[in-house]
Amino acid sequence: MSTHCSYAMDHLASYLFLHRDAKPGSVESDAMLLLRDHCAANPRLFPDLIAKLFEQLLFGPYSSHWMVS
């Protein structure tokens, strides 16, 4: 589960970075505006998710810790 969460956060952060200059009216622009609005409404979203992943990494029963690399 933690691996999937790590992948999802990576994809969201990559999308934010790669489409930050999307042209108005494009599909990327509409999705980007929605994602930006969601992140603006929840400014602790990414830090809290990363903190939860590290908590699972440090204190969870996992034998493989490559997911955060």
C-alpha cells in the first residue's frame, strides 16, 4: 500500500511541475486549476502524506524500504 501511495504522490507532484505553464482553455489547464485549488485549500496535503509515509517506513512492519527512494 505504501508503494502505491508513494507512486501516487510522485505522479501528482510531477503533474503539478510539468503542467504549471499550461495554456488557458486546454484540458491540462482545467485539471491544473482544479488540482491547484485543491492544494491551496489543503496546504498541508503533501507534507502530511509524506510524514505518514515516513511514519509507516520507520515504525511499520515492512521489510522492504525501497518505496521512498
